[in-house]
Amino acid sequence: QQISWTPLLVLGYLFYLLLGAMVFQLLEKQAEAHFRHQFQLEKLKFLQNYTCLDRQALEQFVQVLMEAWEKGVNPEGNSTNPSNWDFSNSFFFAGTVVTTIGYGNLSPSTVAGQIFCVFYALFGVPLNLAFLNQLGKGLNAHLLTLERWVQKPGRAQVQLAVAIFLTTGTLLFLVFPPLVFSYVEGWSYGEGFYFTFITLSTIGFGDYVVGTNPNKHYIPVYRSLTAIWIVFGLAWLALIFNVGADLMERYLQLKWHKSDLSLAEGATTKLEDEPEQPRIHIPS
């Protein structure tokens, strides 16, 4: 009887989470303590330079800055900064809602906007999933067309078609966009690549968001074009994730099934190798 491999998958999943927690803690905790210490020093230095302020007034001002940031208002610059809710930015925000990216740097502040956001997401998320599913089928159809274009059917040709598909998608959605973001936003290529993957995987931390620097002048359609790129990139990366999940599931099932078969064959061989024991008749 084949044993279910689900418990193994659950244990592996929990182990992966624990491993990630330990690595992130090791990498980030000390840096966070350093930044916190530096921030406290800067506040003390500020109070020493401006003796007309006391600590309570400074803390209140810091609270005002934090509330402004939470409302999507960048404390840098002045009141002439472009609105976060012009059509281009609103279009970009609508895309982050239905794709469940949710950067967190911008959110509705009015009750009417919050209620509309709930119902908009309620219908928009399923619509987005259906759209991405259809788009994924279209990408898969192009992959099959590419496979036929190779002409001669065979394993090597299929691998070549998959390699071309992966390479093209990687260049269009993961390699070239960071170059554009690095040029427009002033990020390093590593930061641009980080933003690209975090966005297309719908993780969306919100630490890097395009078109939010008040010191830069963006073309009006910049964020709208970025939203369109996100939609097609989501479909491509979701297809890659689905293929990877399917391969991992099949691999685990195959390994577990082979393990069961080897145990069963070992037990059968052991029974065959043992000589038949003489039966002892006990008279009544």
C-alpha cells in the first residue's frame, strides 16, 4: 500500500519556513539594531542643535511624519508635488489591488474609498485570476507553436523550445526592466531586480515602488506602462511557478512511490530467500 507523501511535504514546508526565519533573523536583526541606534543619535543631535524644542515636541513631529507617510504623502518636497491620485497613479493602484500585490505605501483614506476598494477587490481579484489564466493559456499555446516551429518532434527539440521560452521571458520580464528602473528611479541594478521579482511574484513589500520620488519628473504614462508590464509579467511568472510546483510534486510523489516499491520488493525478496519451515503437527 502506497503511503501518502503529504506529511513529508508538510514537514518540508515547515522546515523551509523555519530555515527562512533563522536566515532573515541572522541577516537583518543586527542591521536593524544599528539603524535604530543611529536614529536615536540623530534625534539627540537634533535636540542639541535646536534647543527651543523638547523631546515631546520632536516625538510629535515624528508622529506627524509617520502619519503622512502612511497616508501616501512623501514628507520630502513641498505641496507642489504631483498627486498620488491622478489618473496614472490611480490606474497603477487599481492594478495593485486586483493583482493582490498591495505595496502598502498608498491606500484609500476616505471611508467611501475603503468600502469601494473592498467591493472592487471582491470582483476584481477573480476577474484578474481568470484573465491571468487565459493569458497563461495563450503563453502556453505560443510555447506549443514554438515547439512545432522546431519541426522535428523529439525530446531535444522540446527542451530547446522550453529553453527559448524561458530565456525570452526572463529577458523581457526579469533582466531588461531593472535596467529601465535603474535609469528612471536611480536605483542600482540589484535594487531594480529585487523590485521586479518582488512585484511579479505579488509579494509586494512596498519598500521599493516606482514613480514615488518627489525629486524626479516622470512622464504621465510611466506608472500605467509599468502596470501593463506587471500584468504580463505576472502571467509569465505564474506559469513558471505552476510548472515548478508541478515538477516538484511529481518528483516527490515519484521518490515516495519508489521508496514504497523498494520496501515492498525487499520484503518479498526476504520471504522468497527464507527456506520454508517444516510444519509441525501437534496431535490432539
